[in-house]
Amino acid sequence: MPAEWEPQRAVHLAWPANKEDWPGKFQPIPWVITEIIRQATAEGGRVFLAAVSERHAAQARRFLLRVEVDAARVDIVVRPLDRGWMRDISPFFVTGPKGARAAVRFRFNGWAKYGNHKLDDQWPAFSTKERGWPLVEAVWNGAPVVLEGGAVDSNGRGALLTTEECLLDPETQTRNPGFTRKDYEGLFRKWLGIRQVIWLGKGIAGDDTHGHVDDLCRFVNPNTVVLCREPDGKDANHRALEENRERLQGVRLANGQSLDVVELPMPAPVVFDGMRLPASYA
């Protein structure tokens, strides 16, 4: 499983449509996505953009035209989606020892929280067929496996970060009931080529995915992670992030190198409608 920061041919994005994901704050979101696309294509990159309807596709083209994005670098496909968080619903792309590439499909169940997820769950099959990519279904103990992209982070050299809160909580937002640490480590090895799983504890406060690692700790090169840290002992994130820092101390990677940990400050708490939001710089 390559690291996310390695060279890539294209980026998958979805044009925003579900206003429930940004209650009261939706108006600037199309411009945010537009800027991401502009940055992604500015130096020769490509974007594979999903729009839930022809109307949304036309809107995307208008926005991109206004910031002079090269239309030839953006492939827009119309496909109904529920929410469209591409990091979480897209297939995992893997490479073989001889350079062969394939896409691995994990199931998506709305983070084991939201009922409107069936269209998003079909995205891997649709997108790979659209592009002519081979797709394999990840199974374990004879059953499909639920996993979101934001739940894991790879260094591209056989190591992977995840959290116990997200994958091992037996009561809250349980993705795969009955799965153990050993099950996950086995399926990561089989389907993603992972030789070492680094388990962190909890995610950050307010994260309705229940502990996605992409909100708190990321590989930035094969031997280095950035890890969020909250110095305020009274903040809801302080204890969990300190525990995660302690877990990473002294970790030696599968490639024999020591893990370098770079501290990443947390932003000031962001509260909307009385609820703490999972804001971070990760």
C-alpha cells in the first residue's frame, strides 16, 4: 500500500452536494473544493471528480472556469452519492512486487453511524469500472470487511497507523463486530501488504467517525510522523494525545529505522451549535 504523499496520477474528489455535512456553513464549500482542484492540477496533476447530478457537474465546471482550471485535467463523472467523503469511500490502491496495480474494495457502512451510505458503498465498483482498473473484494473469515481510508495511514514501506478507538471498540460505531487486533493485522497483511501495525489509542474530541487516525497522526516520509499535541491539560484532547505520544516513543519500524515523531500543535477549540468539532492540522 503506497503512502498517500507519494507521486500519484490523480486525486479522487466529490463535488459538494449534501448540505447536512456543513450545517449552516455550506456556501463557501464549493469554493474550497475548487481551490483544492486548482492546486492539484496547477503542476500537471489530474482530478477524478464525482458529481451527484448533471446540475452539480455543470456547477463544478462554472466554478473551475472562473479560476481558470485546465478542464482537460479534470474528469467529471455523474454518479449519485450519499455524502461523498472520498478518502473514506474510495478503494485502496496497492502495488505488487513487479509493479502491477490493483484496487482493493472495503465496504463502507456510514462509519457505523449514518444510515445513508448504500450509494457511497458502491463507489469503488463504479469508479474502477469507469476507469478500467482491476478491483478485488477484501474478505476475512469469509465475509466482507468494513474499513474507511481515514481509519489508517501507511508509510508505503509496510507500516500502518490506526487507532483502537476506531477499529476495536465493541460498543460504539463497531465496523466489524467480533474482530480482534489479530484479525485486523492479518487482513492488513493480506490485502494491503502491511507488516507492522502501530496502534494508537483514541482519536480527537468531536470526531464523529469515532477515532480516525487521519485527524491526529500522519506519516510524512517513511520514517517520520506528525502527531497532534495539546499542551492545555484542561482540554478534552490533552490526555488522549499524550497517551498516543507515549505509545510512539521508542517505536522501531519494520524497515529497521527508529520512528521520528514531530509534534503538531492543535488549533484553538472550534465549537458549532454547542458541539466541539474535530479540528486539527493533521
